[in-house]
Amino acid sequence: MLNAETYITSNPGIGGTIRNFEKDFYVEEIPIAQPSGRGPNAWIWIEKERRTTLDVLMDISAILKISRKRMGFAGMKDKQAITRQWICVSNMDSFKQFNDLIAIKDNVKNTKFLKIIRNQKKLRLGQLQGNKFKILIRGIDNIEKATKIANETLKSLETTGVLNYFGWQRFGSGRVNTHLVGKALVHNDLEEAIKIYIGYPIESEPEEVQKARKAYDDGNLEKSFELMPKFLRFEREMLKVLIKENKKRVLDDSSYKKAIFSLPKPLQRMFVHAYQSGLFNKVISERAKLGVNNYVEGDILIDNEEHMVHEESNEKLKNMIENKLANPTAPLYGSKVPLADKKIGEMERRILEEEKIKLEDFKTPKTPKLGSHGLRRSIKFNIWDTKAIATKNGVLTEFSISKGSYATSVLREVMKKDVY
């Protein structure tokens, strides 16, 4: 994981590998509420494989010839997995619209529509309780011994909580560069942000992709578009805009801004969020060394409703942590986020200085819609219903975790290695 340097458990790691097959990694969303069966919006309980949530939404909007803005979901799910979640198509009032949706249930690549139910309300980002996982760890020599260790680690995590690291998928699938695009935006360098996304070939990509990215770096937009494979739809979308702009004038910040805003809004917002996430990981790696269940003077706490705890004595704050009523936090840096005081605050400010940025830079003046006020996020998350089972193929881990948290943070503790 990017900038993840600390473990919270002392058990030995069992090693192994994950994601050898899509069936080895199963995720199921835990919804806050079920659709009622009445209303103008259509909720779809999908099972997908080898697709991102955005891929599925864009396919549905293209097939139905409707705006992507009418699509909603509670949370992004892994691509290299079998996942189940609710998605929503809003304003499907008529019988014809609803029947058109039913008619395409077999037409979306690697996706099954398991239920289609009407609901009064739309589905918004974040409207879920958490996610339940079943993940098989393969490549283990002594499966019985490893299962025993895994169960001990999981039970320990139920007591301590899990370090709230952002997983690798936060920073890009295949090319780990989403945070670097965000960093360029925070530094107000739109040209570099676009170049990071479209250009800079890496050796692990197919040769045709490397050639397309090299063409962009060489300034040949048309050749880059011609060579860019169709599955890289977002690069192609940006190139279309830039080619059109280049016919009018020399490319400038206005041109690059149009290219960025040609992307789906969730992806646009992901850039700065990914940069914030990488810095957050760096902060909690340092804060965790002081003990995640300890109050350190200067800590800012949030309670279980994610409200900041104000004006309490140090003794009261210590007791709240010990009784699992509140947790220490770290900043997702932004233009309005409060920083801690004393020792913790010094560490948080030092990381900003190392990045050569200030909080106000997160306003991203050239792309203010992509800026972020920031917030305080708990340095750990809850895990429940844990168990490890010995199978002939390896150790099957099962657990549920809070929304916005990463299963790979759990597996990292079990395996004691970097997990993708």
C-alpha cells in the first residue's frame, strides 16, 4: 500500500497470494436499507466480474441512451473480484422505461442483474453500512498452521481495530498514478496532470499502449488517439477534446481543463482524493507507532457518528478511546481541515512541508470544482464476523468491515506483506 509502513498486530504473517482468480475475491455490499418496490427510481442488485462499477454504469447509460448523470451507486467495488452491489437508474417512471431496463439485463458485459426493484429515493454515494468479504489466500505451505495464525490475527483485529489505510485501488488500476494527477492539480499544473494520465508509458503495459502514450509525450495527438486501444476509453475521451482544441489554438489551461472535465465526475473527483489518501497513509503510519488505542496530547478525536469531539479533558478523551466511543484521527488534507496541536500537529505540518504545499493549495484555483475542504478520518476501522477456514487451495478469510475501508488493510495484517 502506498506509504503504509506500520502493522498493528504482532502475529507472524502467513504469506501467500490473493486475486489468483476472480472467484477468490468476493465482495458483497451491506446496504443501509432495501428498496421499497414503489417509486420512480429503479434499483438494480448486480453481480459483476472483471468490471469497475463505473464501467457497468457507463455501459447501461450507453445501451439505454440516457445520461450517465441519472446513474447512482453507494460505493465503488473491486474490478478483479466477484462483487455484488446496488446501483440505481433515476426517473424510470413509465412502464416502458422500466421494461427497457429489464430487457437489457443480459446485455451488460460480465454483469448479472439479480434484482430490479423500484424505490422512492435515489441511491447516493456513501449510502451503505459496509461490505462483507470472502477472500482466498493461496500459495501457503502449511495450511492448517496458517489458518490458526490467521484466526488469531483476525480476532486480535476485532479488539484493536484495523489501520485505516487506503488500498492500492485508490491510486489507480494497473497504472498507479491517480494520486500523481491529483498532486499536479493541487500544484495547479493542468498540463502535467493530463500528461501523467495520458502519457508517460510504463514497461508493464502492452506495447500498443506504450506507443500511444509515447506519441502523446512527443506531441502527436492524432497518432496517440489512433494507437490508443478502445478499452482505454477515458484517455481516448480526453484526446478527442485536445485534438478539437488544438485545431482552434495552441493548447492552454482552458484546453486541459476541458479535457479533465470530459471525464465522468466521480473520476474527476478521484484525482485530488487519491493524493489526499496517499498523504493520509503517510500520517497514520507515523501516528500508529504511538499506539492507535492511546490518546496522545494534541490528538483530534471523532466519535462513532463521525462527529469531532470538542472541549473534553485528556482523561475523558483517553477513556473514550479505551471504551471504543471515539478514535484518534489523521487529516485528509484540504483547504479547511483542522490540524492537530502539539506533537501530533507538528508531524502533520511536517508532511505538508515535505510535499511543498499549503492547505489553501487544495482549493485548486484553476479547477475549483475538483478542490477539497478536507476532513479528519479515523486512523482505524471496525471489523466483525471474522473467521479463517482451511481449504485444499489455501486459507479462506471471511470478515465484514465499515464502509470506506479496504479489505487489503485486513489482509496486509494477516499476510504481513504488501497486498494489491
